[in-house]
Amino acid sequence: MDLGLKDKVIIVTGGSKGIGNGICTILANEGAVPVIVGRNEQNVIDAVKKIEENGGKSYYALAELTDPNQCKAAVDKVVQKFGRIDGLVNNAGINDGIGLEDGNYDDFLRSINRNLTHYYLMAHHALPKLKESKGSIVNIGSKTAETGQGGTSAYAAANGGRNALTREWAVELLPYQIRVNAVVVAECYTPLYDRWIKTFPNPEKKLNEITQRIPLENRMTTTTEIADTVVFLLSQRSSHTTGQIIYVDGGYTHLDRALK
């Protein structure tokens, strides 16, 4: 299916690794130009190089997304290069384990800025060009906003905020025909997930316990499966879909995980 994304300029925060990189790969395969926004220069350059080696187009802008000025500068760089923005994927974030009992005000606020505030900033600065292109925004979220996890108050709150912003922006941007949707992830094996699973005394046992609770096929969702949905939502093939929170999670969030 031709998604009509050829030469469309799509900003993807956190696009050098994990889910974000999967999204950039699929976008490039569709002929779009994914613009990777991240803070690790070597990782970002390597990701762009890999896409180009595979015959795709890509670009990048370096930014520490907790810095409002760098968010604006990243968007400005894209506009200066291409003169347009056709889509935005807010993806960057980290489950940093700021809990209620063991957390504190400063760490909670820092986590909100790492996981939510830049979603607003990137959308705010990209909006003038999105209005011109009648583009699309996709926010990546986590099941923690629905299921809870324990010990991660700030990250759960940030993801609740991502869902709320998705619906709020979908309403506010109706006059501009800008569609806004969210894709929620549950269990997907990324470099950050690998780092987390290795904090357990027996990582393989813990991983097996988790995958056995995923209803569909008892396996992790792949980055490609998430990316396919995100790219569809960015395209005009989903031209009447907005304000939706879509769970690409093998049924983890809403099906009974006691199923055998």
C-alpha cells in the first residue's frame, strides 16, 4: 500500500534508538524524510547514516529536549533546511522510576520535563508549518498511565498527560485539519528496556514472566509493529482518524493477563 509519504518531512524525537528508530526506518522505507531529534550526536549520526546506506533519506537536529531553547532551535533547523514540516512524532522519554514514597519534588518535576513538557514544546514550535501542510502529530505513550506499575509516579503522570494532550490537541487543531493521535506501548524490547530488565537478579526469568503475560502469542511487541501503526497514522490513509489512543500491545493493557 502506498501511504503517500514520499518526501514528507517528519520530525521524530528520540529517533536514533528503539521505537523511535523503528519509526524512522519505516518512514524512510516509505520515501519520507525522517528528521531525528536527539542529544547523543554519535547515535543520531549513526542512525542517519544507516538509513542513507539503505537507500533512504534522513536528517537530524541535536537537542537536549528538557531545554526549551534547544527544542525551538531543533524545529527552526528543520524549517531552515526544508521549509516545511509534514508530521511530528513525540517519542523521546524514559521510565526513570521516580516513585511516591522514595521520590521528591525536584526529581518528580525533572521527570515531567523529561517525559512530557517537550511534547508540548515540539508541537508548539512545529505548529505553524503543520498548519501549512495540514500535517499530523503522533504521540507515543506507555501503558503505565492505564495499568500503573509501582514506583514510577512521574512517568505514569507524564503518560497520562500525553494521552490528555492528544485529545486536547485533536480538538484545538480541528480547524486546521491537523490530526492528532497516540500510540501506546506496553512491552517492547528496546535498549532502555534491556537496561531495565538487567536490574533484576535473574533477568531471563523476569523477562519470561513478563512475556508469558502478553495475551497475543506470549511475546514482546516489536518496534516494527509499533512503527507500522505510527506511520499509518501519519499518512493520509488514516485521513479521518483523530483524537484516538491506539494500543499496539498484543492485548496487554485491556485483556485479562491471567489467560492461559
